[in-house]
Amino acid sequence: MKAVKASDLRQQTAEELRTREREIADQLFALRLAKSTGQLDNPSRISGLRREMAKVLTVLAEQRRKA
């Protein structure tokens, strides 16, 4: 899994970031479900996705403050 840079996220529109936020939330849900059933192969993906979600939310907040 490749790390997402905040500088790359800052180049996206707010709508693209909201879409990415929803995608990450869906992925996190699926991973937590897999973890609870014992089918999760790579538990570090959860923390990686949580970090990516934090970056997306941070950039969204920056854009809101700037506007």
C-alpha cells in the first residue's frame, strides 16, 4: 500500500476528497469486519487507512478555513 502525501491531496477538489473519505470509510468497515471474523491478512492496513483518512480530513478542514 502506497502512502498518500498531503501535498497530493491538496491538489484535489473538495468533492474528490469527500468521495475519497467515503471510500476509505467503506474500506475501514470491511477491514474491521474481516478482523472480527478472523479473516484479516494484513492488520497494518487498518492503521494505514486511518492515517490516510486523517490526512483527507485535515486537507478538507484546511480548504474550508481558506474559503
